[in-house]
Amino acid sequence: MKGAFAGRACPHGLLVLLLVLVGATWLPLAGCAGRSREEEPPRATREVVSDGWLAMGTFFEIDLRLARRDLEAGRRYVAWVREEIDRLERIYSRHDPGSAISELNRAFAASDGSGSGVRVVPELEALLALSLGVGEESGGAFDVTVGPLVDVWNRAVEAGRWPSVEVLRAAKRRVGGEHVELAGDGRVAATVRDVRIDLDALSKGAVLDRLRTELEARLPDTPALLAFGQSSLVAIGAPEGDAGWRLDVRSREDALGGLGTLVVRDRAVSVSSSVGQRRDIAGTPVSHVIDPRTGSAVEGSVEAIVISDRGAAVADAWSTALLVLGAQPSAIGRLERAGLDGLVIELGGRSAATGGWERATRAQTP
């Protein structure tokens, strides 16, 4: 389950955005600092164009800071964004039986695991390559083939009985990035039967990366904030007079309180949480997050935030991986070797952060 972002842009350009680590819901604006008449900033030279709508099972928001000469081009870009999100959802969504990923999974289900390839569209091939790469970087903590294990635990929760070792082992044999091969020419192959790929954890980030690339091509040097609901965000440039988009990071855990202020420019942010609807087996809580390496449900509650210079899809994948890796020095080491920064909190009180996270959350005045 993804965590939450919340907030809106203040009129003077300072964005206060809450990353809620527990209870994934949008919250109202934390507050815009008032200014006296003597402190009134210079008149803005850019216009705000913003919009939002339901997309990919959540709420998408866009905030552009446009030079006046670019207003019409900005509106055309927003219209294009609507169409492009719909197009990409028809590629990535496992919930759409006609999507490219659904077609690939059906082909895998019908195959004998001999490794014969299925041709896919370039966007799907690229995202599969990225996901397999993060799988290797994370030591298998992130795995888009984990679906069979998730199914086992969902059935166990419904039945109220713990899954047997034999059932878990059988599902585990179908899980692992090594079972998916990319030929490099648009073909994807599975080397075992019944491999199933689920891109939900990073598809929104992939869409944000595409939208960012197009924005930078159409409207260079345009500050923008692009966000999918409670999980993924890309901050481009900075509002006038500021070093970046400001995100106030808070926890609903009273003992933790404020976790700092992110000042984000040309980076992606993703937050994930193992806290979801209550699930249990025989009175014992069971997480919906499954460790692909062991087949076990993750114990305890974990929250993770990742800041990425490598794009939103990478941030999304890694924030999910950290739910499995937990607040361990080894997890932070892997994250840093991947060139990313972030924070992991276990609600029992343990936390771990990269040095870059500490620098990124230093309080700064507007």
C-alpha cells in the first residue's frame, strides 16, 4: 500500500506538502505562512495552470508555473496528459483485461515455460527492464512476479488458516526475476510456467516519468508538480523565489511528529506503507506485503520514503522494496549504492535514513 502526499500550492509559490506515513489519506493544506504588506514578494511573472482528475485508480494532480507566453501551450500539454495517462494505463494495468500486461500474462499462462518469447510494446519492455534492474539492486526485495505468493496469503486470510509450507514452496517456484528474460528486440520470455507480472507498484511512477519527459521537451524550464494520489510525485524546477518545491514531512505517530522539510527540485518522491486494511489469521495480524525472497508476510509495520534522481518509477519500486528490507543498515546501504536517498521507519520506533535524506530535510526558509 502506498502512503500519502497531501497539500496544495500556496498563492505565493511555497508548496507545503504532507507525506502522511500512517493512514493513507489526503490531508488539508498544512498552512501557508502569511506576509505583511512590507514583506509582500515581487509580483509573480508566471501564471499557475492546474488541474486534477481520477486516473489509474487514484487522483492525479498537475500544477504548472507558466510564463504568460506559454499559457496556451501549457493548456494543450494538460489536454495531452489526459490522453497519455489513458494510453499508458492500457499498457500497464493488470486490472484491464485488454491491457498489454494482461495479454502478456495470458501468454505466459498458456506457455510451457520453454522460454519462447512474446513481443511487447516498447513502453512495457522498458518498464520490465527497469523493474528487473531494481530487483537485482534490492537483492530480490522488489519483484514484479510476486503475485503467486500474494494469492496464497490472500486465500489463507479468507480461509482463516495459515498456508502450508508445501503450498508456499509451490508458489515460490513461480516467483523470481530470473524467470523473466528480455531478448532486447521487443520479446519477453518466461522460463517457468505460470509466471505473472504485476506492475502496480511502479506503473504510476513510469507514467510520471513519461509526462516529465514530454513537459521538458514542450515547455523547457517550466516549474511543475505532477502527483498521483497518495503515492508518487515528481517536482520539476522550482516556484519563483524558492530553491524547490517544499514538502513538510510528518508522521501521525505522536512520538515522531515532524520529520523535516524536503526541498525538492528535479527529483521524484515516493512513499509506501505496509499499513493497510486489517487482516489476520486466527487473530494474528498479517501484512499484505510479502517478501518475495522467502514467501513470508512482512512482520510489523513499516513506512518508507524515497527521493530519486533516477525517476519516479525507480522511486516507487524502491519504496516498496524498503517495506521488505526494513529499517536496517543493510537496507540503507543498498539504497545508497543505488544512488537514492530515503527514510525507513518501523512503527515500533526503529528508523534508518541515508545521509542524503538528512541533508534534504534540513529546515530552510522560503
